[in-house]
Amino acid sequence: MPTLITHALVGAAAAATIANHGMSVRFWSLSIACAVLPDADVIGFACGVPYHHMLGHRGFFHSLCFAALLALAVVAVFFPREEFASKQWGILVGYFFLVSASHGILDAFTNGGLGIALLAPFDNTRYFLEPAPIEVAPIGIGAFFSQWGVRVMKSEFLWVWIPACLIVLLTRLAVRPAFFPKV
């Protein structure tokens, strides 16, 4: 998996790419939270949930189904004034789905672990996407202060940070995002 820092950067980059000036702290915070939240499944290790289990790390909580459920929940709870199935409601659900789904998809581009159950709960097959250029991050803080941690940060900088920043820069220069009202 990429580090939580990198997942947070992807959420912030997504917000920066489409946000109007003056978007609320709530919008930015939810963008980051949705990009990071799937890794809360590591709590399962402490509860005895095996890694390979559908509810284990990189299982259901990294799936497209979870991303859809999370997007629906975020919009229902944090944007209650949006009329169900309206154009703005659909844009918000679609946006938060993509931000949430970015987590599992990004993890699928790493070079380690058991893969990602992108289709859970319908299929618990664990997938990797090719090529898988991103160095898998260690679970636990200790290994970050090692050569492995340095390799992970270099890899994420090259394969995620630079492209994310370029996408934000290019979209901000080329397009004035206007389909989102200030939320």
C-alpha cells in the first residue's frame, strides 16, 4: 500500500483539481478522509481478522463497492440539503466515489502484499494492476525509518506525488472548475 500521506495527498489533489475557490474546509477534509479511510481495516489485525479474509486488510474496505457505499454515506450525512438523485447530488456521489476508489486502485499498483479485493463482496479475488511500480509500504511506523521506508517515499514521490501535482497544475491552468458550487 502507499503510505497514508500519499493517499491523503491524492484526496487533496482531487479536491484541488475540481474545487472552486472558497470551497469549505468540510469538502477538503472529506476528500482527504475518503482517500485514507480504507486503511482503517488494519484494525482487523488487532481483532484477529486474517489478512486474506474479505474483511482483512486490502479486502472489502478497499473495494469499489465500499467506495460506493462510503460516497453515498458521505453525501447523505454531510450534504443533506442536496436533493436525492439531483444533478448536484450525483456529482457529489460520483466525486466521493472516485476519491474513495482511488485508495484501492492505487494500492493495486504496489509491488507487494496479497493484492486488492476490488470486487468484494461479490468476488474476494485479490488483484494487482500491471505495471506495479509503487513500492509497497510497510505496516507499522518502525519500518519507515529504514532503507525500505526511503525506497517507499522515493517511489511514491515519483509515481504518485509528481503526477498528482502536475494534474492539479494543468487543470488549474487550463480549466476553471465550475460545476461544483461552494459546499
